Amino acid sequence: MSGQKVYLIEGKAVQWENDIDGQISQIHVNKNGYMAIVITNTNYKSVVSVYDPQGDELFKVFSSSTRVIDVTISNDNKYIAIAELDTSGIKVQSNIKIISVNNAQIDTANSVIYTYNADINRLITDIKYQDKDNLLCMYDDGVDIIENNENSSIYKIENQKVTFLSVNLDNNLTYIEEQSSGLFSSNSIMHIINTNNRKEKTYIVNDNIKEIYNYGNIVGLNCGTEIYFINMQGWLVKKFMTGQEITNVVISDNIAGIIYRDKIEIVKY
């Protein structure tokens, strides 16, 4: 993502638009319309600018020594979490900061209510607020959860061949594990972990998964010319087969856009 102009669109209407000083590298919008924009190419290494649903800027967070990897705003609009990566030293340091939105509008410098510094060389890749202000933090070796300002591990990659890992779901995380089923074949096992009760569901596909797509309570599993839509109970909602290679999929409420090299097909599930 890059550019210097941002729009908030609801339905077919533009709610607001604004010009940004610097280069937009990332945008996050929560379900209530609060927006966080990560900006680069300024006097700082990264800047996070936060807007309310009317397009009024609430505050900015400046970072001179770390690069912002991801941002997320809680569902109740009270907190913004920022994942940072510090590569200034010999070893990589990943940090999570949780900021009070109300406090930041009064005194941004003293608005951080929780900081977590991960183990050295542990690489943060994604963060996502879920219900109850629980924050999922995805690293290259697993997933942590921050609950009530305490960090704990919820899933750790150990002796598994994990091809995909995602926290971009409602109160769940998912990962794909490949297991050999023969000399030239393998199964893909989709694991779903409920982040509230830690219960796990699985779904097995007798094929290699090329990509996964998440939305709310649905995961799409792209197997090339087939796509499986799985819910968080581990049940198959729909299997869609096509004669063409699927290049991308966009999932929304009960509808998916199947993107090919030369066309887009709409599928209901």
C-alpha cells in the first residue's frame, strides 16, 4: 500500500477524505469507523495517525527508532495497539504498545498503559483485537494473547509443518498443518482455536492449500481450482470447484469474490 490520500467509504458513499503528509504504508479501520494510518517517509521512522468516524484527527504517535509492523483498534474504541520492530541493534526486538485513546487525546507522551517486549529475535507479524479487549499477537513461532495487561502464549509452533497462521478472525485463530499421507501426497489439516475457551476444532483437506482468506467466522481454503469455505465449528459451509486457477479471493458476509487472471466470479455460501 502507498499513497498520500485516504478515504473512508461506507456502502457507496464517501464519509470523509484527507491528504496525508508522508507515505501511507498501512490502514486499519475498526467496526465503528475509527481509523489508524501508518505513515512513513517523514522525519520519523514511523507515524501512526488516529481518526474518529467523522474524519477528525484525534492524535499522532511518533516513532524515531522502530518500524511499525501493524496496528489495531479495539472494538469498543478505547485502545489502540501498535506492533513495532526494532532492528537498530545486532538482534531483532519486537514490541507491543497498548495506548489509551482517551488519554492520548490529552497527553500522547504518557498514554501508553501497557508495553510487552518479546524475546530477542522473535518476529512480530500481525496483531488483532478481539472481544473483551483481548489482543492476539502473531509471531513467526506462534501466537500470544494479551488479556488484562498480561501476556501469555496461546499457541506455539513446535514440531509441526505449519504453512499458514492467522489471527484475523472473530475470537478465533487458525493455522494449517501439512501431514504426509503417502509417498507423493499430503493432507492439509486446518486447526481452529477458540481464543476464549481454548477449545480446538479441525477440518482435513486431502490436498495442498495454496492460500487462506479470513473474514469474521469464515475461512476460505484455496486449493488452486477448488476453494473450501469453513466456519469456526470446523464445518464445511461450501465447496466451490472451477476449471481455472484461482488467483485471489475476497470474502464478505455470505458472499465471496473469486478472482481469476481475467475475470471475477461472485459466489454465495
